[in-house]
Amino acid sequence: MKLHQMKPADGAKTAKFRKGRGEGSGLGKTAGKGQKGQNSRSGGGVRLGFEGGQIPLVRQLPIRGFNNYNFRKVYSTINVGDLEEFEPNSVIDIELLYTTRFVGKIEPYGLKVLGNGELTKPLIVRAAKFTKTAEQKILAAGGKIEVI
């Protein structure tokens, strides 16, 4: 058997079911949605968790514990190995990384340099935070770190 001779098994491919079209489907006219009401309309139905105006269960339950999500510090991050792309002795800051698309966006707390990867060139890196391994690798390569 060759590729052009292959075909799907009998019954594997069926015609698309066309609701509300008659044609012997048994679901013509209202397409199985009944007569009137919210659920019979296009785009009808209620949102997830809606209980008909009664206070939904998710709003009845007490809020427990503390969530730090609103107060977290968000940094743009980059690994030391990614800095290998730049020329020796160049000054690297978040604006340069953003324009060269190494970071997707400039986060409110600035740049954090992580220690994954190897660095062989001396670079001047300006960032808000450095991990210990990132700091060691930049200094070992002859570079400088500047905490902004």
C-alpha cells in the first residue's frame, strides 16, 4: 500500500451535522432549543457560577488567608548566559535589553540578572538586583556590576 492509496476506515469520516436545517435531522426550526427564553437566543445562557440572582456560592464563602499578589515586586529577568551576545566592555541596562528584545517589557522594579549560563566577556551590567551566582560570573569574567 502506498500513501496515495490510503483512505480512512468506513464510518470514520462523517458529514458535519447541520442543526436547525431540516433535512431529516429532526432538529429543524428551533434546533432543539425550545420556543423562547434566554437559552434559545443566539449567545444566550448565563455565565459560569450564575445562580439566577441568588448570591453565588463563590461569593458566600469566606475569604481566608493572605495573598501577596497585589504587593509583589515584579522584575524583568535575564540570565548571564544571554549576555554573551553583546560586545566586550559594553554597558548593559534594561533599556538596551528591551530595544534588542532580550526582555519583553520593562517591569516596574527594573531588571534582575540571574546566574544561569556562562559569561566569557567583560561587561558593565546595570540592574536593580543580581543573584549571587550572576554577580560571581560577571566579576570572574572581568566585568563590573552596578546596582541601580
